[in-house]
Amino acid sequence: MRAGIVSPLMGLVKDVSGGMMDEALAILAIISGHHEGKAAIGQADPIPVLVVVVQTGSPRNRENGVAVLWCVYAGDAECLMVMKEVGGEDVLKELCANGTDRAKRKAGGLLELLQRAEFGEP
């Protein structure tokens, strides 16, 4: 994190023609499970990019994208509402219906947290 790895990884995620999206998302999913990684990813403003990945990516990319969203934003009501504003709720509902088992669990959890945030519940 100290070396600034998140910004180049996000660049690879945004570059769909570069062929490195799979690897970049897998690395982001790994580092999102660590405190420093969460903070660094959160500062990169990844919500719009990850919502698009979850909407249009391969099953593996969709799974990793929602895993990053879950790890980084599960406890942040404000960011959950940003996710909703960029169309994340519909994307998560679709993923709950058609994703891998892991993606369905993460998407379902985020949807539940979105509802709580919307109604001001803890």
C-alpha cells in the first residue's frame, strides 16, 4: 500500500482492452481484506468502476468486484448510498439472481446494508 499499488491496479481495471483486469481485480480483492488496503482502495473512488465491472464483467470479475465493494464499504452508509446513486442496487439484485454462490452472498449482504442505510438503521 505504501508503494501506491492501488492506483495502477484501478487503472488496469478501467482498461478493459489491456487484458489485466482479471489479475488486478483479484489483487484488489485480496488487499481489500486488510485495513491499509481498505483505506487505500476507498481513497481511489472505485465505486463507479466496480459497479460497471459487477454489471458487465466475467463471472470471476463480477465476484471479485462485489467482494471488494463488500470489504471496503460494508460499514460505510454514505458510500453505500453513493453505490445506490450510480445504479449499484439494480446491479446487485441482478448478481443475486445470476452470480456465483460467493457473489450472491456478497451482493445479498450489500443489498441488505443498502436498505438499512436508506432507512437510517444501524
